[in-house]
Amino acid sequence: MNTILTITGSDSAGRTGVQADIKTMSGLGAVALSVVTTITMQNTLGIQNFYDIPAEIVERQIEAVADDMMPCVFKIGLIRNVYMLEAIIRTVKRYRPRWVLFSPVVHSSHGDVLIDDDLLDKIRCKLIPLCHLLVVRKRDSKLLYSDNMVVADDSHGRCNELCSTIAVLLSQGMSLEEAERKAKYMLPARMNEDMSGRCLSLYREFMELIEAECGKSHDVNYFASRLNVSARYMSQITRKVASQSPKAIIDMTLLGSIKSLLATEMTVQEIAYKLGFSTQAHLSNFFKRFMGMPPTEYRKSLRL
């Protein structure tokens, strides 16, 4: 069940925080639940003020949704004080979601410091050990450390969007490795303010179509035709949005599918036919080109 709970601040400008999480998660087909930790009064110029929700109310919000709908992923964001941190830690330990993601907000996009050193130390000692993945801004990466950490660029809302996308992919049953890899190419390489809605919507349609039909064809022309656009235009779209060619995106999707199926009991030949390869050798050559090993060797490494 792809239900996700986001626990973070509310952004009155709607570009990050709870509002952005719900938009990203819902747009990718997940059920988004939310708990507000802090109400920010902000606009395009930055944060004007804060109102921190009392820790008891934060905890009750989490209990209300977790008791009833038990999300499989907790995505944690803005934490402003120790009491709030302790309340969140208690609920994580109590409900033990399958995945706990943390996208810490240490600085605002305008450079404002949002949490003090004492709270940061307690986050390092008490919360990070409970998390499966940290998704941090580049500017904050030196302040926090985890064996599982993804660094996003510093553009406003980018880190949040990446973490939300990973959360959705995990809720759909992907491994952490696969969710990290796929999320990075699903998102635009940079936030592009003049990018048209048609451009982004077509890119998302392309991604959904590859997921649904990569077993039918690996050809860019096939997917462009299905979307009723030229292959050249499809290439312009993917390069603008994701800085990758359509073929590279198709290949990475195929590679991810192969790796996932190799973790099952299917034979390599069965996987080859399921994913539209002409022969088992064709699949093996494709896999080795990217992974440096044949599928059989990769499968053995999974069982070690």
C-alpha cells in the first residue's frame, strides 16, 4: 500500500514543505498524509516568521493518521526544537514504518539558519540512526552524515522534491538502491522557471509509458509515436527536463527492471522475453555493458 506520511513545515508560498510534498506524492500516484510541525510565513523573498506547533500536537497528529492508516513511509522534514524532535522519535519507534526518510532543513534557500547547534547534535545522535536515508542539500551535507545519504542541489524545493519522489518509489516496493537511482532521472536536472506545463506533462507521460510498455519496445520512435510527437521533439523534452536522451532513460528503466527481476525466481531467459529482448544473450550483453558483469553473476551477488 503506497501510503506516505510527510512530517514537516507548512510553506505559505506552496513551493516546499507539506504543500509541495502532497503535490509531488499525489502526482506520482501515492496517498499523501500530512503532519504539520511548523507554520512558516513566507513568500518568494524568504521566510518572514515561524509558528512552531506544540510538540504534543505534532505527536497527536502522527498518532491520528498512523493508528488509522499506517503509512509504510515516514518522510521527516523541518524540526524546530528538541521537544518536537523527541515527539517524532517516539512515534517512529512506536509505529516502526517500513521506511524512514529524513530531509533535514538546516538553512532556508535564502541562507537563514532554521535550527540551532544543540538541536542539530541531538538530531545526529537520536534521529539519524533511525533513518534509512537522508536527502540533504549540498550546503548542509557537511553538517550531517549518514551511511545512506543523497545530496541534492541547493535550489528551492529541490531536496524536498527528490526525497518525496524516493518515498513514493519505496512505497511501490522498490529497493532503496533502485528508488534512489530512478528518482534522480525522474526529476528535472535543474528547476527551470520558464519550463512550460506541456513540457513537464509530456515528460511525465513518457516516463509512465516506459514503465508500462518497456517490454514491448526499446525504441525511442515507438514511444514518441505512442505520445504522438516526433522522436526529435521527445529528445528535446528529455534533455531539457532531465539532461538525458530518451534512449538513456529507456536503458536505465530496463536496467532497473532486470535487476529487480533477478531478485526473483524467474530465469534469465524468462526475464529476457518478458522485457522484450530477442534472446537471453541479447539481455546478457545489455546488462554487462552497464554493470560490468553478466546477470548470473549479479544474481549470485544478491544471495551472498
